[in-house]
Amino acid sequence: MTPAATLPEEPVPYRADPVWRAHARAFFRSPAAGLGLVILVAVALVAALAPWITPQDPYDLASLDVMDGTQPPGSRSFAGLTYWLGTDAQGRDMLSAIVYGLRVSLVVSLSATLIAASVGSCIGVLAANAGGRLDAVLMRLVDLQLSFPAILIALVLLAAFGRGIDKVVIALVTVQWAYYARAIRAQALVERRREYMEAARALALPRTSLIFRHLLPNCLAPVIVVATMQVAHAIALEATLSFLGVGVPVTEPSLGLLIKNGYDYLLSGKYWISTFPGLALVAVIVAINLVGDRLRDVLNPRLSA
């Protein structure tokens, strides 16, 4: 008897993982980056749910009691409320104040980063695509912008415009857009020589279609990396401006203003009024930097190649 013939197995088609999945796996290989991402997600959720999870509305003057002012951490109010992080001079619960301060700091920094990334990306792609004199003029403008300290430019603008959240956002956009313009221009100079751009130009597509439909989407990797770094820079700069008294108004204080409010009480031993907002500020900035450093490694074109 002859053995029964066996049919050859059909080859299993190869399916490559999507790019985002490969990047996600590479990102989470770093425990520090994963921890930073968890911290950021937790901070964002807490800030978004602040009105429902905080024990007190720190800016409802009717709910404040001056008799509860400068209470140490763990003390209890006459109404039975426990101040886990203590209170400030006005009897404001520091835990609630920090959560609300995080909302202001995140809104200001994310708004400024989004606007600065949009403006800087458009300028960088336009400079790379145009070349010649326009490219030279725009890059000299970027060099001029980056030659001045960011804090100096922000102070001059806020001295001219006055205090306010919108004024702080304008100041942050002014000091940040040049970083995006330089980063995306360098990437666009590489992308515009690739075959898909040559094919798009051979089809005589309009210049706007070349820039915004083909060139710009393929230059977003460095923008994401720069944005994560600039969010941390924006939070720190906004806190500095508020600490100096030229940032957000006292009616909507951020972490920087909370630190300033407690600075005068440090020598009297009431450390918690400024220490806990400072620790929250440091934790957020460190978490953003951990995520940004890992994204830079994952999205770096040389490492991906």
C-alpha cells in the first residue's frame, strides 16, 4: 500500500503590524515612560473631574471659613471636613486648590502648545517647500526669536497686554512657535525629496495640496516629540509668570500662583501651603519629560530605520 498523499499546507499570508502598534510596544518597553503616562492620565482625569471629586470648591467664597486658615495636613474643620493637605490663609482646602490649579495649568499649557504647533508647523513647511529668499527670511526670524530668553519675551508681552489667561496663552505661543518651525522644516527638507513627493509634483497637483495633503502629514513625528517637551516647558513658564505676579489672575490661580501664595508662610513653618503645589508641579513636569524622552526615541527616524 502506498501512503496517502498529503497536500502541501497553504502559506499563511504575512501581516505586518500597524505602525502605531509597533510604536506602542516600543514605548511601553520603558517602565519609566509607562509610569509617566499613567501619572499624566491620572492627572488629566482628576483635573477634568475636579468639580465632582474635590471635597470643596476652593473659589466659592461662601464655603470658606477664615477660622480654618493655615490648618496643618490631616486637621479637621468645625464642619467635619478633613483637610488632608492642610489649608491656606483663607481656609481653602489645599487638596481641592491643587486639583483646580492643575486644571488651569493644563488648559493654559495645552492650548498654547496646540496653537504654537499649528503656527510653527505651517511656517516650517512653507519655508522648506518655498526655499530661496523666503526660506532664508523665515529661518532668520526663527533664529532671532530663539536668541532671546523665553521668560524675557513673556514678561515684555504680559507687561504690555496685562494679566489674563488669554494673555498668558499668547505669550507662550510667541515663545514656542519657533521650535516647531525649525523641527518641521528639517523634516520637510528630507520628505520633499522622496518619491511620493516627486510623483505628486509630476501630477501637477496644486501647491496647497502638495504641502497640506502630502508633505505636512509625513512631518508630524518631530512635532509630536517637540510638543511633549514644550508642554512641560509651558507649564513651568506659566508657573514662573504666575509666581512673579504677571500670569493668570487671582480668581483662577494655577499651581504657580498657589506656590506664590504660600511662599511668605514658609519661614513661619507653614510649609504645606507652597510645598504641596510645588510637588504637584514637579510630578507633572517629570511625567511629561519621561513620556517625551521615550517618544523621541520611538519616533526618531534613524532609530526606526
